[in-house]
Amino acid sequence: MEKGNITRISADMEFSGEINYHDILVVEGSVKGIIKSDGKVIITERGSVQGDIYAKNLEIQGEVQGNIYEAGFVQLAPTCVLHGDIFSKELQIERGARYYGSSTMITE
């Protein structure tokens, strides 16, 4: 895993609200709300997010219902289920990922 401060929302946690974070955020539990990060966000296989995500780098292994904005790099893992649109510079969709939405490549 990358270097930096790591914060986890563990599998037994449910968080509602807005998260603003700067380093690495690992979601193993449930988030209902907006995530804003200028670092990396990892949604693990058991993790879920209902809300929009603004992140520099994003790896989705679990389920997300919301749009992805301002991303430099988005990776959809084989176990990913994403219902939403993606606005990113780079997008990697691995075989097996389920993606229901559209993607727009941004140039800035």
C-alpha cells in the first residue's frame, strides 16, 4: 500500500455525512454521503458508498452508488459494482467489474 497516513472505516462501521481527507482513506464499511480527498480512496470488496466521490486516485473493489469527480486515476477492480458516472483523467476497468454509467475523460 502507498505511504502516508491511512484512515480506515472498518467493516463494522456505518458513516453518514461528508468526509474531507488528505492521505489514504480505506472504506471497509458503509459510507452514506460525500467523500472528498486529494489523496487516495480505496473502497474494499466489503465496502460500500452511497454518494459522490471527489478523489485524486480511487480504487473501487466494492459497491458505489454515486458519481466520481475530479479523479486523476480510477481503477474498477473485478469485484466492483459502480452505479454512476465517472469524470477522470485515466480509467482502468478490470475484467469482471460491473459498471453502470458513463465516463468522461477530463484533460486538466
